[in-house]
Amino acid sequence: MTDKDINRLSSFHNTCLRKIMKIFWPNKISNKDLHEMTNTKDMETLLIQKIWRWLGHVIRKPSDDMTKVALRWTPEGKRKRGRHKTTWRRTVENKLKERGYTWGTVERTANNREEWRKLVLALCTIRHSKD
């Protein structure tokens, strides 16, 4: 999912929250205040949290499970012209590198659910604290 897609989802989410809370044009309120009022998180944080949780779920599956096999699978040949060179797995690996984690560390941590929950929370708060 690109940044443009996330921005669109986030904009839609905030618009819906404003309609629910009956906050219209002349009354200006920041998105941060809106999320505090509604006790919600921004869309980017929600998506990141869902991605990490799903990844932990897949890593804990048996090695012959289709989703785990697909996570490790690398297709042969070249991509057609115009296709993205980055895959979902490469994107996740880059996010892990940015935060100082390796794929092996993540696999070991995911097997312990409590540690994994703490890691997911840490990964989401690191991004959130940059704002």
C-alpha cells in the first residue's frame, strides 16, 4: 500500500469521524484533537498494527501452511514492464531494517505471543512518536 493510498484512507476516515461528531466547516479542529475526542487512532497506525499482527499470525503457522509458504515464495523470472519491483515482503523487511530488527529476530519473537504483542506495540509507538 502506497503513501498516497494511506493518505486517501486517512482522509476518508477523518471525514467520517467529523460527520459522526457533527463537526462541520466553520468549526476547525485538528486531526489529533479529533482522534482524542473519539478515542481512536489514525488510519496509518491502525494499518501498521494490523500488518504486524497478521505477520505474527502467519509466522506462527505450521511450515506447510499455504500462507507461510507464500510469504517465503519467490517467483522465477522477471516482472513485466511497469510492474513494481518491491513486493510486500520486501516492504516489510525494509520497515524492519529501519527499526533495527532482522527477519530472524522477528520470527523468534513471533513464536512468543506476549513478546510479539509488546514488539507490535513498540513498532506502532515508534512511528507515532515521530509526529
